[in-house]
Amino acid sequence: MPPEAPKSGGLQIGGKLIARNTAINLAGRIAPLLVAVAAMPYVVHHLGPDQLGLLSLAWIVVGYFAVFDLGIGPATTKFVAEYLGRGETERLPELVWTAVISQASLGVVAGLVLAAVTPFLVDRLLKIPAPLHPQAHLVFLILAFSLPLTLAAGSLAGVLAASQRFDLINAVGVPSSALNYLLPVGALALGLGLPAIVLFLVIARAVALAASFLLCRKLYPALSARPRFRRELVGPILRFGGWVTVSGTISPALTYFDQLLIGSLISVAAVGFYTPAYTIAAKAGILLGSLSITLFPAFSLSAGRQDNDWTRKTLIQSLKFLTILGGLAAALLALLARPLLTLWLGARFAARGATPLQILAVGVLLNSLAAVAGSVSWAAGRTDLPAKFHIAELPVHVAVTWLLVTRLGLPGAALAWTLRAGLDFFLLTAAACRLTRTPARVLASRGLGPSIASIAGLALGLYAARESVHAAVAEAGLASLLGGTFLLVSWRYALNTEERCQIRTWLRTAR
């Protein structure tokens, strides 16, 4: 686990707390994932590819409009973490209320813009079947109404994250995420359509927002006072969030351009076939991201104390641990892609989605590693670096995605997404090494080198197993044996003595 931070007053953060928060985040993501696995077949069967594709595209558009956040959510996390690290809790109410009010106001603007462009999106840009146009208009308008709630939730989540209260974040997030899958099941069982499903989801988000506020107020009773908006705080928040906004503007295009292009060049039904594979990969990425979520506030606190040694050591160890565990998960996901989709949604979806899922399994690992490295840049106040990288990546990604989708179809879209994630990982890791004054050879020898070698051996072993063994039970048994051997080899050769002792200590503490 990451090393313990020095004791210097204010909020303390160390390896045990990061490990605990990572475990909480992991559990908080597994529970909704299990709900999704159970609920999605029913939803897919009753909605069909066209309506499922419409719902997916609608959420993508809403995700893009989250750019109106202007980076206030991450800025709230950083500044609250710095205040807590210095013990300046009396400054929190003005900062938090300024952030929440600003985000809600921007959400209103975003909602109005989305409502205004809905006719263009539905009638011209997206290839939505004509019979679905009335539903599509209503769905987009409902989601436009939800944007103030979505954006305001970012600041409140930032307060809890900066306070290292990921237990409270998950107390709200787990039920809210589970409802994203249970509410569609309930609505479809009652014979309701897609607009009703979306309306129920928006109401659930409003309830989650209220719960987050109550938890923040319980944590910091001073928030119960009359809201105070401090104009002079807007400048520092926006200066930090400016480049975050640039990155946030481009990031949805980098993340979702493959699906938008599928909807434009092939059909909305093709998006419906691609979405389950992407959903599985994205959920795996969320699980792997359980570590990176905890690191940004921790790195922010460390940056405020100018403790570069702790940041450097934590970065190396975090990349190493995530490569080992995430690589194992990605390799097994690639191996089991076809049977997993067959059991979950049927042979029709497996035939179209298995190859994209295998490719995306690699991409989500690279994307998760990039998030760890990127959190160092954000915590150091260099939000310009990820944004500049995204600016450089965008034209390349658009061209590559267009080329691969037109030539390879759905597998081409997945390959383009994975290549972009790999480039992002390389650039952000190089930036993190420079900011923490970590030589590349140190990262290679102490962190990624042995871990990547172990993953390569595992991948070759799993490929050989799939080619030589055709019985499902035997294949699963051999995969389990190879996975266990991989963990033992990684424990012996990829981890050093200090890291093995830290993991033993954490496991004893967890019990």
C-alpha cells in the first residue's frame, strides 16, 4: 500500500486510509455491478436495440453537457483538501456554497442549451428511427431539466472526497447507481415507456443530491448557516478549473466518439449491440478506478504540504498495484468475453460484441493507469497538462476512429478507443514523472517493468489455454490455475519486501 504520510496537523492521510478507501470504493462499485448484471437482460429484451441505443446516446449527450461544470467539482475537492490539510475548516462554508451555487447556475444554462439543440440532435444529427422521434424529444428535454442537479452534485461529492469520507460517498452512490438499473426494470414491468424511465432516473438523482447535502451538513455543521456566495472565491476556483473545463470539453469526445460515429455511420441499432460490450468494459474500468479516485485528494493534500517524496513513492506503488490486479482482470475479461455475453444477453449480442469487449478490456486498464498518473498533475495545480494532451489527441483520435469504424465496424471502434487510452497513459505518466522528479528508469524498474512482464506471461498462458482446451469447465479451471500462478509470481518478483509487508499489515487491519 502507499506509504504513510507525515504527521503535520490537519487531516492526516496515509497508506492504510488510502487502502481502506480503495476497498470501500471497490465494494461500492461491485454492488451496483451485480444489480446491472441481473437487470440488463430484462431491460435489453424489452427495450430492444433501437431504444437501448437511443437511451445510450442520450446519456452520452448529457455527459458531454457536463462540461458546463467548468471544473468546479475537481476544484472543490482540491481546495477543500488543502483547507483540511492546514486545519482551516472555518473557511469551508463560503467555499462550498460558492461552488454549489455556481454549479447549479451553470446547470441551468446547460439545460437551456440542451433543450434548444434537441430538435437538431434528434431530427438531423443522430440516425434515430422516425417512430422514435417523439420519445427522443421528450427524453432529451427531461435530461436537460436534470442538468442543474447533476452539476450541483459535483461540489458536494468533492467535499466528501476531500474529507476522505468515501464511506459516505458510497452510502449515497451505491443505492443511486443500483436504481439506474432497477428503475428501468420497474417501469418496463408497469408497461411504461422510455420517457417515464428517464423521468424516474432524474427523480432518483434529486434524492441523491439531497442526501449528499445532508451528509455534508452533518460532517460540517457550519454548512447549516445561511448560504454565502463569495465572488472573490470564483476566480481561484475557475482558474484551477479552466483547463479542467478544456479537458472536460474534449474528454467526452475522446470517450464517446466511437459510439456517436457508430450511430452516424452504421445505425442506432449497432450502438445497441456495441453498448453491452462497452458497458461491461466501462464497469470494469470503474472497478479499477477505485484507487485513482482516492488519490486525487490525497495527492492534493500532499502537494499543499510540499511532500514530494510521499507523492513519488505513492505514484510508483499505485501504478504497480493497479497494473498487477487490473492486468489480471483485463486478461480474464478478454478470455471470457464471448461466454460472458452469451450467458448475459444471448448469442446474438455475443456475436457482435465479443471482439470489441476483448479489445476494450485492454483499453480500460490503460485508461485506469492514466487516471492515476493524471491525478498527480491535477493535485500539483497543472491541470493544463492533461488538457493540452487531450487537445493534441483529439484530431488523431477522430481520424483513426473514422478510419477503423469504416473499415472494421464495431471492433474498429473498440481498437480506436484502446489506442487513444494507451497514448493518454503514456503522456500523463511522462508528465507525472516530471512533476514528481521520478526518472523513467526508476518507474520501469521499481514499478511497471516487472508487473508488465508478469501480465505478458499471463496473457500468453491464457491464449494458449483457449487454443488448446475447448471444454468450458476445463478452460475455466486452467484459467484459475494460471491466474493464481500469476499472483504468486507477482507477489514474489514484482513486489519488494516493504510492499509485501504493507499488504500484510493492511490485510490484518481489514480483518
